[in-house]
Amino acid sequence: MTRNQKIALGCGGAGCLGLIVVGIAVALIFYFSTSGGLFSYSGSGTNRNSSSNRNSNSSNSNDDTINSNDNDNSSSSSSSSSSSASSLSDDDKHKLYHAALMTGDQQLIQRVSVKMGLLNEDFTPGAKWEEFITNHVGWVLRNASFIKSINTEEKAREYVNNNFPE
């Protein structure tokens, strides 16, 4: 057997082994995502009920100073809440994002993502989106115990409600 034949045989074997490993990884991810394992989101195939309460107060006044004060207050509260979201540690951001995902509530996921700067106001991916999602995959693999602690929609929603700086 010549040297080139040995190299070809080794590369072919390594390629087959790599495909087998990738196939097993895909099969495990599929299994866990569909059978109630580590990556599954609660409620698949079941009825879901959700509710939200939103209150809005507005005042129609001809007095411009009152309106300008209202605007000043709302802008300062929004900047303080966005700074609260940015002051979260990376681990807390991943926990909050994953808990929002576990609720299955698209509006909540979008609100959390916008507040953390992952999505723009029009829900398009922001500058931090790709890096965060790439890091989130590794975070998920390292934090199975946290994910199990919020394994139902109710527990996940409770975590978001308690930890989301609005």
C-alpha cells in the first residue's frame, strides 16, 4: 500500500467517524426536543391558557406643562428600565431569555429581547443578536439544572415576572 493510499484511507475513516458523531448529536437533540427531555418546552400537545394585564393611564389636557412633564417622566422611566436590563450579568440575561422562551409567549419573548438589546424595536435582529444566540447554545448545555428548575410554562413565566426589569 502506498503512502497516498494510506492517507486516503485515514481521511475517509475520519470523515465517516465525523458523520457518525454528527448524526448521533442530531438524533439526541431531536429526541430531547420532542420527548419531554432537557430541551423540550412544556405544553407541547396540550392546551395553553395565558393572560396578561396591562394598564394604561392617559390624560387629555390643554395645559402644555402637564403634558411635557408626563413626557419627561415617561422618558426617564424608560431609560432607567433599559439601564436595568443592561446591568444584568450575562448569566442573568441567558436565564431571562431562556425563561421567556420556555413560556412560549411570542410577545413576551420579543419584549425581553428588545429590552436586552437583542432585537431592534421593529423586532429585527440587533447588533448583539448573533453573538448572544451563539453563546446561548453553550450556556444551555452548561445550565441543565436551571433549565429543569423552570420546566413548566408557569415556572418560566414566574421567573420572568420576578426578574424582568420593566
